[in-house]
Amino acid sequence: MTGAEAVYRLESVEHRYGDRVVLQIDHLEVVRGETLCVVGPSGSGKSTLLRLLQFLERPTTGRVAFDSHEGGPDVSLEVRRQITTVFQRPIVLDRSVRANVGYGLRVRGIRDHATKVDELLTALGLSALASMPARTLSGGEVQRVAFGRALAFEPSVLLLDEPTANLDPRNARLVEDLIRERQRRGVTILLATHQTFQARRLGHRTAFLLDGRIVETGPTQEFFSAPRDPRTRAFLTGDMIY
Amino acid sequence: MSADLLTEFARPELVAIVGLTLRVTGTALFIACLVGVPLGAMLGLVRFRGQRLVTLTLYTGMGLPPVVVGLFVYMLLSRSGPFGALQWLFTPAGMIVAQTIIAFPLVAALTMSAVAGVDRAVHAQVFALGASRVQNAWTVVREARVGVTAAIVAAFGAAISEVGAVMLVGGNVQGQTRVLTTAIVLFTRQGDFAMAMALGIVLIVIAFAANLLLLRLQGRLGER
Amino acid sequence: MAHLALFLAVAAFVHAAPPVLRLATTTSTEDSGLLAAILPAFEKACACRVDVIAVGTGQALEIARRGDADVVLVHSRIAEDQFVREHHARERRDVMYNDFVIVGPADDPARVASTALASDAFAGIARATATFVSRGDKSGTESAEKAVWAAAKISPAGAAWYRSLGQGMGETLVTANEQRAYTLADRGTWLSMRQRLPELRLLVGGATLADNRDPTLHNQYGVMAVNPDQHPGVNFALAGRFVDWLVSPATQRAIGEFGRQKFGQSLFYPNAARRER
């Protein structure tokens, strides 16, 4: 982990959809180069948090700052382009797998990217499907394509929403290996997952999100071995009812 | 069909008729797409106030009878009308104006509909991949390419098959403003159904070839 | 906007090499083939191009009324006189005439063949309630038809056997052929389409115009140059030359010759004798 420089700073963030408060975070910092795993039951606000960090939406109140740039969808293109999200249900474009994986590079004006794309396809076991229309792929294949697509342009921030949810153990392993590789390169990663074991494997820090609030955060080791909050404990042991 | 009918096909007059048909409809379609595709895409991409009214207007435009459009354009281009000085009445230029008016609502409304039909999640996905607003819009339009192609095909079909507007505005002048449809009307009127049918077949063949081209263009947009 | 229009108009004018004369006429006149036969001589003589806009009589006059045509050639005396009265033309001149004939099904259920007068034939058709198709398009032909019904003191509108189509001469003949009906047609169109109308025969009007014993079937063509006082944009000079050419002895002869080879008879009889005042 590199120096304690905050990449993200969230202050007094409250996000509402209509009357419903879906996220309420008083203070959160994400340090450059760290991998923060966010665990919690579905509907706890993990995806919303990731949307705010991607600047897809501006929080109803409060501020989300990236590298001291604050904002929402109006944030500058340069800032936005350092961050990417792999969504829980990724959308592939109606073109070939190869074209999909190269998309991020194309929009950034990087034309000569065939080798880079092929490398990623191989790393994800998608080489055989390279020329196929991406729309015809299975759920697991789509997830891998989306992951490769996100890595292709080397973003400094990776926001991952259940990246291995649809993957069989082998492919899940391929994805985690790639995550680890990016960790080594100093990429800042936010990983939302309900797979607590994945959090244990990959996270430097873990946070527990419940009903839109952060109940507890801590270095992963500590978080799992000695959770402070009883709710965290209940969630981790599977005793929580929700 | 006898051998003389085949020689009829080769008549220079017929070549001129086909040439003019392609020129008038082709130009009208080109202008309609140049304005209609971007406009339709914009309308389909953003939500705005008065969207329903615009949609209604365009949909109504799709149903305009060509002869009514022809009458309207005639009045505009007549020497006793506001644009008489252009002297576009009874010329291919006037016919192009009329056909552009016929084609435009089809292109715009159907493009709008196709683009609006693209999963909204695409916008978010592409945003997250670093697309600028323009790139985002263009990607969404490319996702809608099947629908957009259909819009162009529909507009082409409407323009090349209409007779009311080109007859009124063009006058079916031999050698100057006679196109396939007005020639067919002429031959039918004179009772020469065989010739009229033959021209009808030529029209269908042209439509077929044009649609083939459009489909290939659509396919190419999916490859990159 | 005005500047753009002016520029384009000038550009169009400069670009269009030969001057253009716009002639509005009727579909039957064009379909007879006469214009295609005689116009090239005029185009050569005046180094111009004649754009023939062939539509229904009403539309031809309306086009001229709007100043969108330079000269109009129709065969509807009443409408032409009205046109002059409204000052859309300074004068009208006779050009040629032909006649109308009554054609009908070969088996002639109304038994009107060889009747001398059209009104008697129409009365017979009404009595027999035999199907009759009318152009119904305010054309010169339809005016003549209406006059014949009036002479027979019959009002066929609304009767089940009377079909008003709203179509040109060619379409009307084709429909008459399909339905084995009677109709009034100008001889020129009848002659040129006869072969495609196997169900029909010429029943009233005689084999040639000379044999037509009914003066009400006389069909006079008139030419009018559109009045530049009302419509300054028209090419009055060229229109004037056209009218002079049309009534000139040489052209009149050509008009009389037309059709002789193909049909064994003239389709039109030139009669541009004197100037109308």
C-alpha cells in the first residue's frame, strides 16, 4: 500500500431516491492504492455507493471528492476517465467481443490496441470467442468480457460490483488473479461483494454496509477475526436476519 | 414479355427516367438523413419538456399523404407563391423539396424511436467506460443501428414509391421531370398496362438494390 | 432570404441554357401524340425548350392562373372565356378542333349505334339504364358530356348506372372497357387506344370527323398566352411566338396531317382562321 493519500473523500453524504434514503455516509476515505471491500446484504446500498464514486450521480446532499475534484456527472472527462466500473449486470455492446474489450481504448483515442486486447482475452480465457457477437454470450462470459473491457485502458480506480458473481471457480480465479495483479500495480480498488471469503482474500480494508450506513470499517484481518459491532458479527456468521 | 419490350427498356428515355428517379429520391433521402438522423438521435437520447408534442408532430408527419405535401410545396414554389422567385416549380429541385418533406418525418421519428429503445443501462455503462457525451451518444446510436437503418429504408420506400407529390410539383414533363412513378401513371392512363408493369418491376428492382446497400452499411457499423 | 432567392434564380437562369416555354395542356392533348409530333419544329425555330405539363383542364387553367405556365392549350370554351374575362389572358385563339364520339359495348344493349344525335343516344342509354362512365373531372370532355345530357333533358347524377370517375380520358376508357360501359370520348384518344379496348366499339359519331352529324360533339381547342400584366414572371414574348407559330399556315397543315398515316384519318382539323377579339 502506497502513502496515506486519500483518493476519495466522502463528507456528509446522503443519497435519496424520492423519499427513501438509500445511503448515508458521514465520512469515508479511500486511500490511493488500497483495495477496500464493501460487504453487506443486497439492497444495503453497495451499488449506489459505487455509482456515486463513478460520478454517475451526484449525492442528494454532501460531497464526493476524487483527488479533490468534487462533483457528479458534470465532473471533467479527464477525471472521469481515471475511474471505471464493472457493474453487477454488465451491458455488452452489439458488436464483437474483441470490439467490446477494446471500447475503452477507442474512446480514449488509442487506436493501436490489438495486442493489449488479445492479451486480456487470453488471460480471461476468451480468445476463442473474440470474433463472436458479444450479445450471444452466456452470463459468465459477459462478466469476463466486461472485466477485460475495464482493465484494457489501465484505469487508476477500479469499482467492482460483484465481479465474480456469475463465474465458476476457475474463471473466478482468473478474475481474482487479474485483480491481484492490478493491486500490485497500485490501482485503487473498491470491491462490493457478498462473498465474504473473497473480501478476505483480496481486501486491504473491509467495510460493512447495512441499510445505507457503514456499520464498521477496519483492516481486513481485524474485521473478520474480531468484528466490533454485534451486527457485523451476526452478518458474518450468517445469523443476521434481513 | 416480347423482345420489343426489352428494347423498350433500353430506350434512352427510360434511362433518363430511371436516372432522374434516383437523383430526386436519392438527394431527398440524403438531406432527410443528414438532418433527420442526428435530430432523431438527439430526441431519442434526452428527455425534455414537450417531447410528447414533438413525437406527435413527427408521427403525424409520417402519415402525411404525399399529394397533400405536393400541393403544399406547389403553393410555396408557385410564381404566385412566396418562393416563386426560386423558379423551382416543374423542376427536379422542387421535386426534391417535396420528397425531402415526405422522407424527413419518417427518418427522424423512427430514428428517435430506435434510439430511445436502447437500454438506458447502455448510457451508464458507456459513461463508466470513459465515453465523452458525443461518444456516448454515438455509441447509443450505433446500438440502435438496426432501427436506424429501418428508418432510412422506410423513408426511401416512401419517397421512391410516391407519385402525388412529384406529379404535382414536377408536372411529369417529358425529358425533364418524369420519374418512374409518374411514367407509370402515364402509361396506365394510356392503357399500356404492360409497359406500366415493366416500369413497376424496374422500380422494385431499384428498391431491392438500395435496401441491399443499406443493410450492408448497417452490418459494417456493427463490425468496427 | 430574398437575397438567396435572387441568387438562386439568377444562377438557375444562367445555368439553364435554352429558354423554356411552359405549356399547360390537357392529358388528352398530350396522349394524342400531336404535341410530340409538332413541337420539335417550334423548339428548333426558337432555340428553346417547351415543357409540356399535361394535367386535367381545370388544373391546367389553375396552373396558368397562378402564372406557373406561360401558355395554355385546352378545349373548354366556357372556361377559356372565363379565363380571359378574369384577365389572366389578353385573348384566346382557335387552333383546331376534333370531335367526341360515343363508344360502348360491342353488343350495344341500349341500341344506340349510328344514332345521329348524341342527345338521342344518351336518352336511349338512360332508358335502358345501361352503364355509363363519365370522366367527372371538370374537363372539356366532361363539359361536353354535361351539355349533351342537358340537351336530352336528363340528369344522370346519382343514378346507379351512371359512374362518375374523376379520371382522365385514358383511364375512363379503360374502365369503360372493363365494365362494358358507354362513355363519351374524344376521337383522338379513342383512335390511339382502340386496340387496347377490345370490348368497345365506336357507336355514335361516324367513322371520321367528316361523318359526325352532331354539331354538339364538336370539340374546339383554344390557345391563350398568359397575361404578363397579371403575372410579370411569365415568358410572354416566347408565348407570343408560340401562339403565332401554332396558328401559322405551316403548323396548321402539320396539325391536319397528324394521324393520317397511323389511323387513316386526321385526328385534328386546323381552324385558326381569324383572331378573336
